[in-house]
Amino acid sequence: MNARLKMFALAASVLLPLSAHAHKAWLLPSETVLSGDDPWITVDAAVSNDLFYFNHVPLRLDALAITGPDGKPVQAENSATGKFRSTFDVHLAAPGTYRIAVVNAGLFANWVEDGKPKRWRGDAQGFATEVPKDAKELKVSQSAGRVETFVTSGRPNEVALKPTGAGLELVAVTHPNDLFAGEAATFRFLLDGKPAPNLAIEIIPDGIRYRDKQNELSATTDKDGQFSITWPTAGRYWLETKLEDGKTSIAQATQRRVSYAATLEVLPQ
């Protein structure tokens, strides 16, 4: 697959929750809280119809970013992408909390050329050279998507959880690896480093393949971008939110679509 096709596939997979509610992009670690010597985890990455099942397309790993407990990048190992999922291993060589994310940003353009519709997808550099400067009926939108999860070996810390200031990000008021059934957890959402009020949050528990309803939980961020949720049972949960605004970084783009999704594990008391 060439670089352009990889970029298209990555952008489409990360942003699927914006365009098709049935499709969910996720990262699923084999464990989220570990102890002992020389721990490892395996992470599955997919976009699926049924949450945490491989039945649609893999989540591409081109924009995978793993941040270690010291804030430095960690290299994924044994990465592979198949028909329905991608997978990789992470060596948790140092104690503390790891942030594992697929982060995408891109541009989408439509215009008319010789009476026929044209479509393009890529980054700002490609837009400057590949989209005609005199394109007729040009419409450009910008996108930013983050899909992530969190894993802790030994005692948790928060260095890897520091916001980057780009797009939608979840800030840990309650540590994401310190979640327990029956207890309330509090988080804060930032948009480009600032509190994101009035965001609609959807949280879905694992197992939707075997029930008729999603059993989703919902919340809305307050003026400080903060919300709380009480976990009804132990298990894995998928959290998602999204928005559209006009805060684009290039003059030609009139709209920005931003999405965020995370996998969280809630432990029994």
C-alpha cells in the first residue's frame, strides 16, 4: 500500500465514528493494570460494528503513538495488520502509566474539474501542491481524531497523561487505571488545550454482541469541560465524543470535525 492510500485508510478509520455511528474505532489492551517483573501487553486495534469484535476493518497503526511513564516515546513491537484487526505488543519496561493512542489529522477537499466532481484527502503539505489553486466550487474541511487507551504497570503516575494541546483530549481527574465498579469517576475534556463545555459523552459497556441494546451511559461536560460517571459493573467500556466547529488551521477550510474515543477498564471492588 502506498503512502497516500495508507493516509486515506487511517483517516477513514479514525473518523468513522463521525460518519457512521454503527462503526466504532478502538484499541483493546490485553490488560490495563499489571504488576510483577518484565510485564508485556498485546493490543488489538480495529473498527467494528460490534464493540471489541473484529468484523469490519483494522485500525491502521501509521499514526500510533505510545507515551511512557517518563513522557518519552515507547516503540511498539511485533506490529501486524490483517483483514479485520491490527495488533502490537508493548513492553512495559518502566513502572508507571502508559498512554497508547492513534492520532490523526487531515484535510478533505471537493471541487469541480472539467465538469466532473473531484475528491482529495491528505495533509496540509499535500493540499498546497496537489489541489489546484483555481479549483472551482472548492470545499475544504479539516479533521482531527484520537483513539486511545491507558495501561499501568505497578504504581500509576500522570506524566504520560499530560495534554498535548491538540484536538480533543481526556484529562484524568480520576486516574484512568483507578476505576472501580460502583464508584464515581471524574474526567475533564479539553479542546486544543482549553476546557470543552457542553460535550455529549457516550459510554458503552462491552458485550453488545450478546444483547439487544447498547446499554449506553451518557453525560455532558460542564462549563469547565468536566463530567462524572458512576460505573454500574466491572468490565471494559468504550467512551466517545465528537464535535464540529470552524476552528481550522488553513484559510480554505471552513469546517473542522474532531473526534475522541477511549477504551477504559473498570475493576471489581
